[in-house]
Amino acid sequence: MFMDQRQFPFLADLRARWDAIRDECLALPRETYQPWVQREMYGQGWSVYGLVAFGERIEEALEACPNTASALTKIPHLTTAGFSRMAPGTHIKPHQGWVTTVYRAHLGLVVPQDCALRVGDETRQWREGETVVFDDTVTHEVWNYGSSDRVVLLFDFVRPGCEDRPQDELPASVAGFVRRGEP
């Protein structure tokens, strides 16, 4: 389910800085992106450039993107952040996230036609410079049937009321990926 963004006023600052964030993202070499570890969901075509991984800052990545790093400091209780790139023809199959204490958000950076996000029964298209916030534990899927890459700043932040709860355990494959920093 998509969340009403009015309850997250901090998103306005992020949207106001979206073009500087996009420019930093696009300046990164493609080879610095890594395929997301859970390949059974998508096969190929989805890669990420991590900035914050389950509460751990990735300093070298943040230093390469100072405007993005500054914008991320405005997000209260940020747990995860990174650039998410989907090549044309990529489809991330319906799946459910496991982290019950956070909401997931996307800031549209490069959005071709024919790409969308379905959460539950509702489908939305990204818009450049706009955010969407959703409950990652609800079945969702993503596709890019456009002719160019779709790129968003993906980030998770603690749900209101869950600030004092411990974080959920990561699946073993994801935990190993985070510890090693490689697929």
C-alpha cells in the first residue's frame, strides 16, 4: 500500500534537491553498481549503488555524492539508501519485503515511459523529482519496459511508532551481501 506523503514533511527537502542528486548519480561509473543479490526476483538488469546499508554508512560512496549525502541527513531514522537502476526490459517479480519496521521510498531521478511500481492492487508510475512511499511488506513488483534505464534514489526509514523496536533480521543471502559488499 502506498502511504500518504503528507505525514512525512522531510520529503519536501529531498524533492527540492532532486536534480543535484540525479546529477551525482548519473556521474557515477556504471561499473560501480552491483547486481542486487536476490537474483531469483529479476534475473538480470537491476543494480544498486549503496550509500547506507541497514544502518551502516558506506563512507566512500557518500563522499562521492556529497549533495546526496547531505540530503540523506534530513531523513529521520534512515536505515538504507542507494541508487537503484533498472535496465530496459527488467521485471522484478511480485515479492514481499521482510523488514516490518520501515517504509520504503523512491525519489524518481530518470524515469522513461512504460515503467511502473505495483503495490498491492495499486500501480503508479514514477515521476522525476517526485517521491513515492510504500509498505515493502505488501506484495509488490516493478517493471521497466521503456527504452532507457529507470533510476531512483531508494531509501528506507523507520515507520512512525517503531523507532524503539529492534530491526528485523536480514535473510542470510542479504546479510552476507551487506557484510562482504559484493554479490
